[in-house]
Amino acid sequence: MKEDMPKSISIKQASKEMGKSEQFVRIGLQTNRLPFGSAVLISTHWTYYISPIKFYSFLGKEIKQEQPKKRKKETTKKK
């Protein structure tokens, strides 16, 4: 896995990219209906993990990565 890739995707980001509500994503993960992450109940609080690779693969998209900015080449005039 590349170092600049996020380790996980938030519920908010996933719902926005899917065009669904945050609750849809939460319930889908809790009931194992969405194959790109997991939901764990710790005491009375749910925690979520969404794998970027599995998520974007599920959507049929390429993984979004910030491209490094290209440096402008300095030109020198020949005499």
C-alpha cells in the first residue's frame, strides 16, 4: 500500500461518494451488506472501518491520490 493513500475512509466521505445517506452506509456495514469495510460494536458505541482499496473497487473507480506538484524546470540560456 502506498504511503500517501489514506488508511481508511470516513462514513461521511463514503456516503457522499455513493450518493447515499450516512445512515445507509452505517447500517450496510453493521449488517455486512457492504463488502468494503466493517462495523464493530464496542460496549454501546459502533466504530467503523472502510478500506479505500475495497471501497473504490466496489464503486468501480480508481483510487484518489493527491498528485505531487511538478516543479517547473529552470531554463538557462546558452551563450
